[in-house]
Amino acid sequence: MYNYDSHDQAFVEARSREFRDQVERRITGKLSEDEFKPMRLMNGVYLQLHAYMLRVAIPYGTLSADQMRKLAFLAEKYDRGYGHFTTRQNIQYNWPKLIDIPDMLDHLAEVQMHAIQTSGNCIRNVTSDPFAGVAGDEWIDPRPTAELLRQWSSLHPEFAYLPRKFKFAVTGAAEDRTALKFHDIGLKVKPGVDDNPAYEIWVGGGQGRTPRIAVLFEDNVPLSELLPKLDSMLRVYNLHGRRDNKYKARIKILVAEYGLENYRRDVEEDLALQSLEPFEPAVAEYHRIAKDFEQSDLTPLPSASNGDNPPALASWIKQNVTSHKVPGYGVVSISLKPKGGIPGDATAEQMYALADLADRYSQGELRVTHRQNIVLPSVAAKDFAALHEALVKQGLAEDNIGQLSDIIACPGLDYCALATARSIPVAQELSTQLREREKRDDLSGLTLNISGCINACGHHHAASIGILGLNRAETESYQITLGGSSNDNASVGGILGPGFAQSEIPGAIDRILDFYIGSKQEGESFNQTYRRLGKAAFREAVYVAA
């Protein structure tokens, strides 16, 4: 893992002291809420429906056991005993008191964490592959690049007030586990020359009101040119991005309306005017960072036989364990989607337990996924049974990774001031329904994502089955989309038809699945069946049958 140097540590500590002063002035009335708002947003503090919310950055989703313990402590002392892991590999605390947040930031600084740039119109937390460094299909570890981006983008003077929030994703593997093409800029890291990486740069992806799939900006960009190129890409966006309409302020709109070739031309013109001197240390800094991510030697071990395992353990291994690049180890995904539970929530007790299990079985390291689950990246196969037993005791042994019940859901109208409908109750009811259905039907490979408003924090556009909660005449109405995907063959789901009441959603989902299972050809995925038969056939099955 990357370890802060003295500059990093001084940076987060100074920012914490600065925010403590701002909070004191807000509480004493020296700052109005309008004056305080831009200050709190740059420090990850939102004003939700019922309370302030603190969003803590987990850069590229990587956590040490000690950092997880600190997150558990914050949930226990300053919140209501739980935290919510998000689709940007962050954690949110929904009930802190404003007066306590500076203390929370001080605690975070003690373990090299912060909440800087987790909100506001700036470059947000850089996300990456939760299997980075251990995946068998990896070309190159993306985390050194993600850390380089974090350092470049933190308090970048030109990009603190962009037209809209800006999101990066970085992957270095054949399988995209980052939803790269739904980001403002996505980077694919591949081996280059002289032990340096090279990059595919994708631009203009995003969700929200107008979902877009990113397009390839440039291939085979050498490491020495990466930061200057990205800097110019952001400068052109900052200059031309819409500021009169927040729904049209994202780079996806600029690229779509201005045209990729015009945008690319402006970037090259801007790059030609820049001094490259500030970027010259980047290559050496990358290699300094990369040393922190070098894997401690894992001795190959014999693969454990699963033939004699009890059914619950065997099912959990099959569903939640992925092959590791070192023989005899596995990448273990821990579901935060229990039957009837709230997707992404973990109690303080569970977080403490996960930290202990990381120390015991995974070299003290954890990851957060964009699907709101937790990963132990390097677990010896001989320890699977003991780990599973410990997870059972904590209610964390759900064997549904990659199943339809592995639902993404935003907090929705239970918490969020922007939401137009509830997401959590829908997710809870569907998870119970789907866990029962998964006992008889193979629903692996399908995804179901739920958003409580058009901002699409629940990634509903990018799911096989998406659900969007809307307000129709002061009534919650749920629109269903079909055929979305967040992998390398990314696609935007299409609206099936009129919305449903919340009580009608379980039946509608059942009819969709009934029609798919009855119509699919051998080896055919849900999206393949949907595209072969067309929306009209699914629509008739769902609405006529109702």
C-alpha cells in the first residue's frame, strides 16, 4: 500500500485545522449556511435531509486493517454504529454532528485518510480495480497510476471549481471491474517501454440525465505524456464546459456536442502552449509510488480441494472467491448484501471484524468495490474454511457475489436531499425475493441497480435490470430499464415502459425473469436475449401479463 510522506501528512493535517476554524465560525454564526456551503463541500460534508453527512475518501478503494478499524471507530463514536460504502469506493457517515466533524477528520489524518474532494465541482476520488495487483488477468497494477492522479489532482488550483464534478477510473486488466466507460475520463494501463506503463485514454462517459459511453481519445500514451495530456483535457473542459445548466455541464455533453475531433484539436493546441517543466518529475514519482505497491512475496501453495467441503462453504467459495495470480491463493469478495439488508451498509462491529480478518488472512489489506462490497485480496486457500466460519458469525457470509441479489443502491429518499424516491426499501424487498429465486434459477451474471433520482448514483443505467425512482404527481414511481452493462462492452439500458408503484416492482421483476428464463437460448446472457428478442417482446411480457 502507498504510505504518506511528510508532505502528504502535513497536507491533510493542515486541511483539518483549516476546516475546524470554518466549522467554529459556522456554529457561532460568523458564517451563514450559504457562505459555509462551498467550504464544507470541499471537505466532504453534505447537508442531507435529516443531518450532515461526511463522505470519506478511500483512494482507489484500498484500505489497511488499521484504517478500517478507524472507520469502525468513527461509526461507533460519532454516528449510529454503521457506515455506508458507496459506488465511488468511499464511505459515508449519515448522522454526524457538525461540531464533531473536525474531530473525525483529525482521527482520519492519524491513519493517512481524509475527506478532501469527495464532493463539490472538482476531481473526485479516483477509483480503480478492487482486484488490482492480484488479479490473474492483470496487465499491470493500476494503483500507482491512481495514486499519481490523486497527487496531481488534490487542490489543483485550476480545477477546484470545474463546471461540474469530475470522475476518473483506472484499470490495468482485461476484465473491466471499474465501470471505466461510464466515467468522465477512464484510463486503461498497459505495459509500455523501459518499464514504464502506457495508457488508453477514454473520455466523455457518464450517467445521470443523459447517460453516455466514453469514447477513445488516444491510445498508447506514454507515462511521460500522461499528466500533461490530462491537464490539457481538463483545461479545455474547464474553458468550454457549460456553466448555465448543471445537467449539461459534464464533459460528456461537451464531447458529444462539440465533437471528439474538435475537442481533441483544442487539447493538442492547449498542450502546445503549456510548459512541460512542472510535469518532468512525474515518471520518477510514479516509480517511487510503485515501490509501495510491490507485493510482498507470496509463496505458491497447493490448491485446497473443495470436494469435501460442506455445501454452504462450497457455495461461498464458488461464488465469492476469484482466482489469484499466485497459486494456492484466492481473491475473496465479502458481500455487504445480506438477504433483506441495505446494500453497502456495514456495522462498526462488522468493520472491526473485517480489519481483524484482514490482518489474520490477507496481509492486513482490504479493498472496497464499486458494487459496494469488500475484498480481501490475498487469502490462502487453506484458510477459506476458517475465514468463512468467521464471516458467518458476523452475518457477512452471503454467497451472492455476481448474483442478481448483489444489488447496487443509493441511499435514496431515506437520506439524500436530491432524491425523488426511496431506494433502500426497494432493494431490501428485492434482495429477499431474489435470494429465494436464486435457489432454483441461475441468475449469475445479471445485475440489478437502483437509483433514487435521475443523478443515477445507483448506476441504474449500467445494469441488466435498472430501477429509477421518480416523483410523479407527488407519488413515487419506478421506471425500469433493461440491457445495460458496465463492463468493457458497456451499454446504456433502455426504458421498458411506464413506471410502476413500489408495490408493483417485485411482480414486474419476476415477470422479466420468467420471460428471460423461458426464452433464452443455451449459453445466452440476459443482454443477449434482450437484444435478440427486442424491447417490445419484454414489454409485452411485463405489461400485458400484469
